[in-house]
Amino acid sequence: MNHFQAGKVVSFRLPSDTPKNILEYLNAEKEKNGRGFGTELAHLLMEGIESRTKKIGNEVLIPLPDNLSESQKNWLREETTKQILVQWLFQIMSGSIQPFSMDTVQQEEKKEDFQTSAYHQRLASANFFDDED
């Protein structure tokens, strides 16, 4: 039996009972990615296998709005962002979060590209990076 190795070609057939929505998605991705479709398909396969092999019970799936920009999606994928969000949820659930006045929130000009503001960085530093815990 041949073992799988990184970089090795893997081929398979789609099951005959593959749902129509999956076939439509695959066809749309193939048209969109062209020659890069194999790479995208490999990425999807790896995500599916990774989610199967992870421990169930320590994670929560949160649906996100469809209209996020690519930079917002990239920001959410960052490990630091995930840690901040987990700590924020923990503080909300434990009741240890301190309320702040909305009057202190400064309205900033809308930027073309998503970026965290200095205000948000100060807020995160003050509330999420407390090493005393």
C-alpha cells in the first residue's frame, strides 16, 4: 500500500450521489480559479480532514456576515485576533468585563481598507492582555 506524502498526486471520483449544490460550487470554483482549481480543491480537502481530526467540544463555529472585505477576513484569521476574541468571550461569560462609556468612542473617518484603530488597540491592551490572571 502506498502512503500519502506531501506533494504527491491524489485522484478520486466524486460519488454518484454528490448533491447538486456541491457540484455547482465545484464548477463555479473551477471556472473562477482555472489552473489553480487543484490547489483550491486541495485546500478544501485539507480543511475538511483537519476539522474531522480536531477534538470536538472545545470550539464554536460562529457564522460571519457575507459582506466582509478580504482584509477583514484576513484579520479574523490571525492567531492574535482569535486569542483576543476568545479572551473577550471568556470575560463576557464570567462577568468580569467592565462597561465603558460610549461617549469615549471616537468616530473615525471610514477607511477603504479595514484596520484596527489606536482606540481599539488601547482597549484590547487594557482589557485583554492583563498578565495578572
